Amino acid sequence: MPGEDNNSTQGKYENYFLRSFCAFIIICITFVHFEPSWVVLDDIRFYHLVEGVGRFAIPAFFMVSGYFLFSKDGHSERRLGKKLLHIVYLIIFIKVLYFIIDLIWLGCGIEHWHDGVVDWEYVLSDTITAEWNTMPVWFAYCLALVYAFHWILYKKNLSFKYAMYIGLAFVIVDMLLCEVLLFFGVTSIFGLSTVGLGEITYPFIGMLFFSLGYYIHRYRDEIDSKFSNESLILLFIAGFLLSVFEFMFLYTYYRNGVGSANLTFGSLFLAFSLFLGSFRLKENQLRNRSMEFMGRELLPWMYGLYMASILVTRTFIMPAIPIDDQAILDLIGLICSIALDIGISYLWWSFLKMIVTSRKKAVKQ
């Protein structure tokens, strides 16, 4: 790594579990945004609880991305520019896909396009910003920002720790505005929503967790030796209980339209304990080849397509199922959405792989 010594106690160890973990998180994200009607308590639905307790997913995603950036010989770091370009391709894919869906399917209609009803402001909004139907793109934007900043640091021969310090500042501001102030009943500052202000800083928290994942991988043995199995288990339990408590307390603000924290103290404990705890697994322990494959090859496409899969399921599949029980219907719809997401992602991945293989053969000839 430029600007730093390359001494590390990192051994030859492939953390296969993290691949499966990422695939599992994508499935959970599909569950949350499918919004099944199952009620846990009063007006709290099960997906509300999963979303509240699952706030660790985004920090964990960034940490995993940083983890896989590290390489002992520096080859992965040298590919930062290419990795950034791949994320840009994903953003273009997501925006084009949902823009087409929006034009043809969600009320605009292609005839409105021809008639000049669709104005330039709409085009800019739908192709650049993250609306409800294109919400998968927001994380891709954030990840691209993180990769771009680390690429600049790499090119300037600067330490990635600068990104960590900047990210830490944003995490502190975000949690202060979106959670700490809410605990004291403060919902606005100078007439501006504290949660709204916090959401502006949220995309930048990835700076901290990405760098953290990178350095945890680089100094895995030193960091891992400082935590016993018991301490990680206690940290996980504390994180889970704290996440439930924070969700229950903040849900009142969410229900009243104030908004709620997108990053909680419990989520930090959960993300760290799960991430570091994964190193305690033996290299071939708890391996699931299918989940690993999804986490390694299909992950970007599953993330880009999950909203489209939900849309297809709720629009075409569920209305055709002759079941009156909404809970059962939601279960079937959820399974269909997940299966569609995986299936379409696999077909798209196979198509791209076929194109790449054909080009390689053409070059050799």
C-alpha cells in the first residue's frame, strides 16, 4: 500500500463466510422492501423489526468491500480504478432498467414520451436521483464515492486512514442528529429536521467502515488476538438487545413521520462482532457453495434487480394466486420475489459471461 509499510501478519486464509453473509443480507433486504403484512406487536410489522435490527447491514457491506480490497502483494489495490468503473456500470444498468420500467409500466407510458409529455426535469430526476423504484442505486452511489476517494488516496500515495478519519466524523454527526438528539426529544434545529440533516451525512459513513474492513483484513492476526470468543459473543448479544431497544424507542418517531435513525449503536456492535467473528470460523467451516456463488458472482445484479423482482411479483404473480389469506399470499410472494431475483441475476450473469468468453476467443484467434 503506498505511503505505508507492507508488513502484516496476514496469513493465507480465505473468508468464504463473508460471501455467503453478503448474499444473505441481500435476501433480507428483499424481505424488508417486499413489506409483508405480518404483524409482530400492535402496528409494528415484522419487516419493521427486521429493518430496525438490521441496520448493521450497510456498515457490514462496506466492511466486507474493504476486506476484499486488501491484498498482500498490492494487486487488488492497483485495481481500484477498474473496481470503480464496474460500480459505474452497475449504476448505469440500474438507472436504465428502472427508467425503462417507469416509462412503460408505472404510468408514464411510452406514448407520453412521444407526445412530449415527459419533460426534461422528469428525465433528470428519474435517471440521476434515487426514487422509490430506483432505490437500489443509492448504495451504488455511496460505494462509488468510497472507491473514488480511496483511488485518489492510492494515486497520491496517501494512507487510507485519512478516509477512516473523515468517515468517523460523518458517523458521529449522523448518529448525533438521527439518534442521540431524538432520545432527548429534539427533532429539529433552526427549523430543519435533525433526521433529514443526518440523512445527508449518511452516504459518507462508508468511508469509515470500508477502511476499517481493509485494515482489519491487513492486521487480522493482531486485531483478532485482542478479542476472545466470549467477548465477541457478548458484544453480539449486547448489539442485538440494544438494536431492539433503539428500534422500539425510535419507532414512535418513525410512525409519526419524523423519521428514525439509519445507524444505531447496536448496529455498530452487531456489524463489528459478526465481521470479526467470521475469522473464528475455519476456512471450510459452515460453507455453502450456492450462497458463496451468489455472494461472489451475483451480488451486484441481485442488488440491482430486487426491486424489479418485487414489482413483477406484486403486479403479475400475486394477483393470479387464488388465496384469500394475506399472510400466506405474502409468504408465497416473498419466495417468488427472492427466486426471481436470484434467477434473473443468474441469467444476466450467464449472458455477460458468454459475451466475455466470446470476446476472449475472438482475440486469441
